[in-house]
Amino acid sequence: MTEAAPTNLNNVKVMVIDDSKTIRRSAESLLSGAGCQVVTASDGFEALARVAEHRPDIIFVDIMMPRLDGYQVCALIKHNVSFRSIPVIMLSSKDSIFDKARGRLVGSEHYLTKPFSREDLFAAMTAHLPALAEEV
């Protein structure tokens, strides 16, 4: 059974940070198709500038990236008073308990294993965005 996307996504700003163009495009397609405003970044340095510029409601970040990895990006976001309340969802092809625990230690709210589905993305958003959770 396929779950419908939450209906009030039109004003939700989502950031997708991944060095894989394929992952960025597929997440952007799924999210923008549901009405989200999507901002993408291909690495952690680009992401930090875009977080400040766009102030997303939720961030999906890949763990394995060059220069700044997802753990470092999450820690920097969570240590910034202006951005620490933004939910950060870690994305990874690794599914070990160590990786999930490390994500929690740097402040991530959730962990999705790639490949993720449309339902996975929307479930994470509903769980971590209070306005969406009220709808369910």
C-alpha cells in the first residue's frame, strides 16, 4: 500500500545535501512533486552557505561526502544557535548501529538508509516537522 504524501507541503523548505547527482535529483523530484521548495547542495561547504541563505525547515544530508562529511555538517548546524532547531536526517548506504549512533551523537534526528523510498522521506518529514505531524 502506498502512503499519500502529507497535503500541506507547499510551504515546506527542504534541503538535500549529497555528492551524488542521482540522489539529489531523485529526492528533489519526489519532494518538489509533492509541493516542497527544494534546495540542493553537492557538498558540506556549499550546504552551510545555503543553510544560512535559505533557512530550510528540514535537512537531508548524506554521510559520505568529500571535504566535510555528513557528521561534520550536522555537528556544525547543531552547534549554531540560529540553525540548531532544524531537523537533520542522515542519509547513508551504511546501516550499522555504529553509524546510526554516531549520527545521534552529532545531533541528527533520524537516519535513512539508501536507497530510500518516497514513503521514507515523507515519514521522516512527518515525524520531525510538527505542522505535518498535526495533520496525520
